[in-house]
Amino acid sequence: MRASLIQIAVDEDEPVDSRRRRVAALVREQSGADLVVLPELWTTGAFAFEEFGRAAEPLEGPTYEAMAKAASDAGVWLHAGSLPERDPDGTLYNTSLLFSPSGEPAAAYRKIHRFGFDKGEAVLMGAGRDLVTARLPGTTLGLATCYDLRFPELFRGLVDAGAETLVIPAGWPERRRAHWTLLARARAVENQAFVLACGTAGTHAGVPQAGHSIVVDPWGEVLAEAGPGEEVLTVDLDPAKVGATREQFPALKDRVLGLEAPRSLR
């Protein structure tokens, strides 16, 4: 499986419509890939909190339409990163979209863990409630977004639902880049899964972004890592490595906590 992570530079001076067209063109250029991944909130910037309300779209809005067509034109599975979604009841969500190679919607995930503590995304957006997986030829994706990376129980739930490849779009800040790399590798090792973590470049509302999108294998080995600027990171994965790793080193079978507790632990 060939995966291409498009690490988009978000420039506050670039109109959203122009960026949407530019990103769609970048997706079309990845026609040789099986899976293309975009970062979190690339239409606005993850830290541009004041833009969330103004830029929010219905789920099937202009970004949905542009990305569905780009996926179809390229003939790829497209994880279109996330966008600020406005639900019909008015609630905003940080919502990721997955499209099939025919441009049909395959999955949508509303981010569960909102960043900001008592400000920013944490108060401006609603929290998702559902774990989301999606079956692709050869692997099952588990969907998560940025700050979710800090919560290992979410990924255990995805693995329990069959996930073998964990896809994490993000708008991660440069000042915590060491955490980004560490946590991506940790999630891969503890879940014996591939991790595809796609970040943004540029500066969002004065916050420099980490870039350094990363692909990690089920043993925690870094297969590819981007630099700080806009680039396309492409890597070939062998989906069979997940099953082989889990069979060779069956640590997941020894789980106790988080499953039905034995009597001695009740």
C-alpha cells in the first residue's frame, strides 16, 4: 500500500478558496498512491480559533465537494484531514472525512478530545462521541485527530474495533514537536499498528507549526519523516506486517486492564 501524506502550509494571507483549489490539485498529483492523507483544519489553521465560526461548513459543504472530486479524479482513498463542521443544530465540530476512490463518502469522525483546556477548541467546538474505523483493501483504518494522540485508551478502542493502520491528521505546534514524534511511535508500538500522522506547516494565528509528518511501523520504526515545510511524504507499507508483528510478539493477547476484569481485580 502506497500512502502519501500532504503536509500543507497554511498561510493566513491565502484565501480559503484558493487553498482549497491548491490542495485539490496536490491530491490529484498523487494518482499513483492508494491512500492520501491531509492534516487537521487545513482550511483555517488549527490555532485560528476566531476563524472557526466564520469558516464553518455543513458536512457536505465546499470542502467536502472539492475533496470528493479530487479523490475521484486521482482514484485514491482520501483522508481529507479535518474541517470545522457546523451541525444543523448550530454546534461546531472538528470533523475528519474519508472518501473512496470513486469519491463516495466512506467515513466521518468528529474529534473526541478537544484541545485548549478552558479556551479555544475546547469551548468553541462540541466533542465527538464515536470511535470510527474504515475498511480499505488490505487494512482497516482507525481515525483520530491531533490532541487525541495523547489518549491511549482511544487507540485501544480502535484496535478492539479492528484497526491496523492509525491515521492522525494534526495541527501540532513546533514547541511540542518532541511529544509529536514520541507519541506517534508510542501509539504504533503499544498497538502494533502502522501510524500515519500528518501535520501542517506554516504559522496559525501566531503559532508556528511542527510539520514533521511521520509514518511509523508496528515495531515503532520510523519509515519516513517530513521536514518543517510543505511537502508530500510518500511511503510504501506492507499491511501484512501488522498481523505478522502481532503473531510474532503477541503482547495484545496479554491485556488485562480495559477488558472484563478477572475476579481478583474486581
